[in-house]
Amino acid sequence: MTADLATRETTGAPAARRVPTPLRALLWVVLVALAYLLPTLLGGSDRIYTTVVLVAIFAIMSYGVDVVLSYLGEVSLGHTLFWAAGAYTTAILAVRSGWSPIPALLASVVVTVVLALLLGLATLRTREFVFSLVTYAAAIIGLTVVQNTTALGGSDGVVGVPLLELPAFGGTYVARTNAELWPIALVCLVLVVLLVSRFRRSRLGTTALMAQMNGELSTAMGVDVRRTRVLVFVLSAPITALAGWLYAYQRSYVSPDLLSPTFLLFMLTAVILPGRRLLLGPLVGAALLTSQQQLASLGGDADKIVLGGVLAVVLLASPTGLVGIWHALVRRVRGSRR
Amino acid sequence: MRVTKVWTAVCALIGALALTAGCANSGSAPTGGSGGSGGASSSSSGPVKVGVIVPLSGPAGPNGQDVLDAIQVQADLVNAQGGVLGRQLQIVAKDDQSNPANGVSAATQLASEGVSVVMGGWNSPVTLAIQPVLVRAGILNITTIPQNATILGNADPDAVRLNAGNAVGAYVAGQYLTKNLGAKSVGYLLENDAYGKDLGALLSAQLQPAGVAVASEQTFDYSATDFRVPLSNIQGAAPQAVFSANAAESSGMPALAQQYARSGIGAPHVAALGTVSPKVIDLAGGAAVDGLYSADIYFPDVAPFNGYPQNQKFADAFRQKTGNAPDKYAALGAESVEVWAAAVAKAGSLDRQPVADAIHGQTFTDTVMGDVSFTDKGQMQTKVYAFTVEGGKVKVLDEVPVPAEVWNS
């Protein structure tokens, strides 16, 4: 499976480079502009704006897991911890100490980086199953601690997060509705996609991939695998925390449900369903899942069965996700034409 | 490094986008505020949509369905009387799956469907999560079942809460233990979670000034069904009365009541408000738990409730629809429709503020739960009755008056 992915990666890269760089940049700009107008094009109702804002937030949340899952090759079951840490830090600072959003975001980043560093160092020697288990244990500890700590709101959570208010020309920009929150969420999403894209080409990104593909070889080539693992893990945490920051303002309430398996399953599915190691994969995954839940819900129990069923079918049919099924279809069509 | 230049260009563009979007908007009037202009606001003709958010799937699904059935039954009764403001009520129910995130989605959907009010709720975190959404959408929220103290007077200044909170439960137990039973030492059997600990702390705060000692405090898990160890510890401490807080209606509480009755502890057993339903007595073996004390705010077939005409009508209609007698939660569901409909009629409007004003600090006579009144903070005050089990049946003893400040907390 990994070999298959590696060939796709290497054959894909030159094809992408054929498009001249300025044109590619222009394409991206058009894409972002289209994304910005998407809710208006879809009718601009409250429900549409809520859906697109949630897609952006959940996509950012999933990008954190994506960095670890796709490039380090490890399944982190502890990213709900960073998601909750971002939301809780923001909510507590905003509600109890009256912090404004930007300092609260910086504090959230600091808190999650410290958490990720601790967890990253603790899991330094663990791989695969044990890594997943240890990160999951961390998330369970987090849930128990949050539920039983009065200073963190206990099982009631933290109520009354104020509106997201950012400094802007001529005063402040206040996100009172999801429609007003949409530009901010979109900017955050685009910045995260840029960051992940940059990471994919960076030395750290390529080293991480190399360490995943062949750890012994990369060690022999002078790569410090452990350092790489910790760095990638620490990089992934503030991405998910940024989503938590947005979510705290969007929902205006944080509670221990942020640490529940619901969000964990969501982020893992959003990465795995479209196919790993795709730049826009988590965004597509989050969009598919959120649209189904928000706009085409079949009811609580049925939604869970659909989610689990789709994931199982896609993974059984093609371990590389939806994109793998797409490639197989294309190959078959081309084959039959010959 | 041409790539970097491209990124710089893209970043600059996003910056520009951020700035155009980021022009100050704080001067304009708030949207979706008190005027209710946000989303698809309710139309002025056709049926009046009443939103209901309850868990309809997962472990609390049956409970939520019960509350929804009661709301539907009561809405049908209101419709048979001509509806509100001459319009029929139409119930629009959404499943919150006992999960705050889904509750928020449900509230957003109801707002876009133009409901005039949202009632229901089973879990407090869901209610706390939907409050800001409904406040921003300009829709009144009536909290039917959740009893968390932070529901009142925080995110929603117009919050309305119907169920009695822990403070009322602790107050009633404290009054009964000291005044009626005259106990000088009390043993505690508490659920080892927020509910049990909270009740224990609130009760101790009352008992200490009255000079009553806590002889022993025993805790157990919500899922526990074997209480022999805590009960023998209580027996060893020999208190004059025992207070228990066990909210596990279908397993833990019947087991606790039964094992207490068999343990040979002579002291009377006072169970927390709302933990001894007729179902608990049946499961515990009926007359086997004779002498157990508790308190509650609704009994469908017992005086004085069986004498209220509104309750008779509701209980009959509920039995016809579901085949079961309504319990307290069903009654609270019916009560939320009844109170809201009466407030709308009084206010002559469906808007959030006038209807909230017609509830806060007001009294409603002849409802399913008899005469009820609301504190200025929005908490419903009902009559609380102490009762005992006699011959395997509920026997209502006396009303325990509860002051307004206790209701509000």
C-alpha cells in the first residue's frame, strides 16, 4: 500500500509542475474567491452559512491529524486533546479574564504546543499500535480531568463565550452571525492549507515521509528520526487548536463533548475517506461529512451507521480512499477504450 | 525558490480579502437581535411552528420521545381549543443525540425553519449550547427538563426553566430530615458524580447550622447495583436517618431501596427528590419498600393532582397516545406547552421579549401541575410534596414549602 502511494506521489509531482507557476497561483486565487462566494451562490441562507463555517472549522481540525497521519504515518487518537485545549483556553481566557481573540489564540497555541511537546516526547519510542494507544490514553485522561475539574467548568463546560471581535479598519469587525464569521473561517482555512502545502515541500515534510517509508535507511542517511517525529507532532497540534479557537467563538460554549469520540472519528474519517496525502483531502472529507450531517441527515443513529458503513466500504474496496476508487475507474475506462 | 514568490503573492491576496471582509462592521445595528430579523423569521399566517429539541436516538432516546409525545399531546389539546392567537400549533422536532454539537445544529435548523419558540431538552450541556444560538436568532427557549443552575441568568437573560434544580431537592430533604423526622445525625448514600456530590454538599450546608451531624458518607457508582458494603458501613455508624441520592431509575435506585429495606437498618430512608417514581417502587418489589420517604412535584393519579381538570385531560390523552401513565417528565413537557400558549395569549404576540415578560414573575392557574408561578429569573415554582410508600403505592404526605431564592439556584 505504501509503495503504491509512493509511486503515485512521484508520478504526480512532475505532472503538476507542467502548469506554469503564475497560472497555478492564479488558479488558487480563483478557487479561494469561488469558495468565498460559495454560500452566496448556494442561496445564502443561515443554514448554508452554518454549514460552510462548520466545514472550514472541521477541515482545519482534520488538517492537524492529516499532518501526522499522512506524513508521519501514525494514527494519532489524541488530537481531540489539542482541539479541546484550543477551545478551552480561548473560552476560559475570554470569559473569565476578558481576553480578546488574538491574544487568546496565541495563548491557545502556546498551551497546545506544550501539550504536544509533552505527548510527543512521551511517545518518542512508540510506533504504530502503541503510539495510537498512548495518544488515546492521553485523550481519555484529558476527558476525565476536564469533566472533574471545577476550574475547567467540570461536566457543565464554560458558558457565554463572547462574539469574535477582530481589529479592522475604522474600528472592529464583529462576527455576530455565521455569515459574518465565514470570511474569518475561510482565511484561517486558506492559511492552514498554505501551511500544509509548504510543509509538504519542506525539508521536515520530506524527511518525515522518508522516515515513514524507510526509517532505517533515513537514519543511515543521517536523519534524526525521533527529532523529526516530535517536530511534526508539535507542528500538527496548533493547527487543530486553531480550529478549536474558532469553534469556541462559533458555538459560544465549550464542554467536555469536545473530547468525545465523535470529533475523533470525524477527523480520522475526513482524512482517510478521500485518501491520505492529498493537499485538499481533509477539506473534501470534512465537506462531505458535514454536508451529510447538516443538510441530508437521516437521524442520529442512521447517520452513525452511514458514516461507519461508508468508511468501511471505501476502505475495503480501496485502501487509498475515494481517490483510489477514482483512479481504478479511470484505469478501467482507459483500458476498455484500447 | 520561485515557489516562495508565488506563496507571497497568494498570501498578499488573502490578506487583501481579509481586509475587505475585515472592514469594521461594529457600527451597524446587530442582526438577528431583539427584532428577530435573523434567519427566516416566523410568518404571520398559517400554523405556528413550535420547535422541540430532545434526544431521539442513543441511550436517552426513549426519554426524549416521552417528552416529545407529551408536548405533542398537549399541543393537540391546545389546537382543539382553537390554538394560539387563532392559529394552530405545529410541532417541529429535532434530535440532539444528547450531544451539544448536534443540539446547536438542531437549533440553527429550527431557527431557519421559522419556529416561534424552542422547548424541550434532556441534558443540561445541550441546553447550555443552544442558548446563545437561540438568543442570537431572537427565539424564546423554554427549558423543560434540564436543571443545571447556570441555565438561568447567564447566556440567555430570558431563560425559562421548569424542572426543580438540586438546590430544591437538598432543601426539601433538609427540611424533612430536621423538621418532620427530627434527626440529629444523618448518613449519606451518594452517587459518586456531580449530581450526588452536589446534593451532598448542599444538604450539609443546611444540616450543619441546624446542629445535625453527618454520621457517615458512602459513595457508589451510577451503575452500581450492589450496596451491601456501603449499607453495612451506614449500619455501623448508626445514624438516626439516611439520605440517598441515586438517579439510576431502572437499576440502581430500585436495588438500593430493596437492599436498604432488607438490611435491618432501623433509621428511616429519605431518597432525594424525583428519584422514587412509581416504576422504581414496582421494580423494588412494591410493598417491600414500604416506609421509604421521598418528594416530588407530580403524581398523575394521586390527590391533589387527580383533581386538576387540566391534568385529567392531559393524562387521558397521553394514555390514549402512548398506553402509559404520564410521569413527571411528560407532565413537564405538557406544562411547557401550556405555559407558553397562555403567555402568548396574554402578550398577544409570538415575539421573544413580550412572551418572556409574560412568563417571568407571573402566575399561571389551573395547569397540568396545578397553580404554578415563575420567579423573576424564570424558574417555575410548583408545589413540592413529601410522600411515603404504603402498601407498595405512593401516599402523598405534606407539601414542603420552598422559598423563591432556593428555586432560583
